[in-house]
Amino acid sequence: MALAAGLPGLVVAVALLATGDLSGRSRVTLGLFMVGLWLGFAFAVQNTVVRPLQTVSNLLAAFREEDYSFRARGSKGDDALSQVIFEVNALAETLRQQRLGALEAIALLRKIVDEIDVAILTFDPGAKLVLINNAAERLLGRPTEQLLGRSADDLGLAAALEDTEARVLEMALPGAVGRFEVHGGTFRQGGLPHRLLVLADVSRALRDEERQAWQRLIRVLGHELNNSLAPIKSIAGSLESLLVRDPRPLDWDEDMKRGLAVVSTRAEALSRFMEAYSRLARLPPPQLQPVEMGALVRRVARLETRVAVEVLPGRDSIIRADGDQIEQLLINLLRNASDAALETGGGVRVGWARRGGRSPRLDLWVEDEGPGLPSTANLFVPFFTTKPQGSGIGLVLCRQIAEAHGGSLTLTNRKDRTGCRAELRLPV
């Protein structure tokens, strides 16, 4: 292209020299001089363009090899090639910073993975171990060099790889024996699916939870038993002293009847308490069936006749749930809301709505216009109640039902006015 740019002028100049009034030697000298200038400028133009492009090509080749330390000269000018070189140098600096940040993040991640007390293992498509952290190495009782490449069957982890759902398994491994919480997942590396396995030893945590549960159970049972047995013991002692007196007082039969009535009353109260406690322990797992929430809410709202229950309009939604348990839960919530509303002469509202997003759910709420909650610390403590005739298990049962369905139950004071809002969230 550079040669072709000067060729027309050279042809014209040679033609003029050939027809001009000059000697032969002058013509040859001038002709060679013009050809030399033509070739020199053409190759200079070519070199000015080709060298920066070769430099850029070498830089891009270094980028492909993940070497971002090279920089090109000639980025100070205002021409197009200088601007190209400037942008390539800026790209090299950006890639260098990103690679440095990625290496630091990977190093930090590796440090965290090695330091945490949770076993992390990855397996290739053939169930061969390809990555392991220090906790997993201690759990399997061998150094990493002897574990990599071994199959899940050889390591005793085949059962843990069968499912990706979180669960607790009884496992006997070289480094530990007990109950392990197993989490699994899949990821792709090099275009191939790999399995991720996370093992957490929960034996000690579960034992601590069981011990605390037994302590709470004994504390509650002991408190209630003492409340009933203390008056029974006192009355029994008084009746015994009454019977051994000689002569007996004239009204001893009336005292005997009153004492026996107190003993009977406390025995019945103790029996009701034990029955209530057994109800908490006998809650069956939910039998999931399609439930139309709108019809269920309207049906339960008609059962409450002490106060006016306003059913807010909502779109009919069908979810899989245990209709009987959800109905019992809603009955308890409406009864509590009505009891609170009766204290102030207010009303009760109930509504529901289906929420979308990554985890679709159904929200059901009950709002009352009562005095509100004085404290939320003991709401779900078994047998704690502020009602004179309350049993203290209604909200506990409600929360158990919600959690058995994979949902949650919360009670908060209303922000727009006095009263309480109970909200049930169920996964769709």
C-alpha cells in the first residue's frame, strides 16, 4: 500500500525526466535518487505501522499466557497507534490487578477451608477424591497423599454421597465415630460435574442439646409436681393429725371432706398437666395434601363467635399441607386474638397472600386490636401463660406445626396501632 501510494508520482517524474532537456547521466542520477526516496519513505511508513502492531501482538500473546508484566513503549503520542498501545497497557494493568486480587482471594479461601473444623471433600465424576482439607484429613486418619484418588467406597463415604439433602448420619470413620451432619452439592470443573461433600461432627452438640432438653424437662416437671404435691402433703398431714385426735372435733367430717376435695382438685390439675405435656410429645408428622387456604381461613373464621373476625380478601391459593394441623393452628391463633380483643373491645382481622421470588411462600396473618404483647421472651415457653385458665401449650403447638411444615411462626406488636400480629409463613 505504501509503495502504491508513491508510485503514480514516481511514474510522472520518470516520464518528465525522459522527455526533458537533460543529459543521460543527469536523468539516471535523478531517477535513482527519486526511486531511493520512494522506497525509503514507503518502507519507513510500513515500519511505523508494523512495529507497533507486532508489539501489540506480543503483548496479547503474553496475556494469553497469563503474563501481565510486559508494557509497550510509544503510548505518549496522539496518533491512533499510540492510543491503541495506551489502551493495551491499561488493559494489562487491569488484568494484573484482577489476577492479584483473585490469587489473594483464593489464598484466603484455602486458608479458611484448611482452618475451619468442618470436613470438606470434593469428588470427580468417577467418585474419586480430588480435594480435601485438613479437617477431612484428620477425620479420615490419613495424610492427603494417601487419600487423593481413592474412591468414596474405599473411604467409607458412599452413603454420604447418595443424596444432596442435608441430613444426620451415624458414621464410623478412622478419625471419629458418631453422628455427622452431611451436606452435599454439585459443581462443574473443566466442564465435568463434581460432587462437594461437607461433614460436621454434631455428636457433642446433639448431646449438649439433649442434656439441656432433659434439664428443662426436669425443671418444668419438678416445678409443677412440687406445686401439686406440696399442698397434698400438707393436707394429708392435717387429716392424719385430725384422725388421731381423741376425742375428734365435732366438725371433723367437714374438715375431712374439704381436705379430700383439695387433694382431689390438685390431683386432677396434675393429671391435666401431664396430659398437656403428652400432647406436646405426640404431635404426629404432617400428612401433606392439597389445601385451599382461602376456604380454610373462611371456615375457621366462622367458628369464632365472641368477636367479629374480618376476613381480608385474598387470591385463592392451594398448597400442600396437613389441613387438620393448619386448621388447629389457625383456631389457636384466632382464639388468642379474640381473647386479647375482648379486653379492649376491638376486632380481629385475618388475611393471607402468596409471595413469589426464589423461595415462594404463603403468608397468613392474624391481627387483633388488643393491648399487645408485654413481652415476647416467654411466648413459646411450654406451660407459660398469662391467662387464669390457660394451659401454656397453644403457641408451642402452633410453632411445632409450623416448623413441621418447613415454615415459621412469629408474634410481634403492631406498629400502626395497639395490638398483636401473628404471622405464619409456609413454603409453597
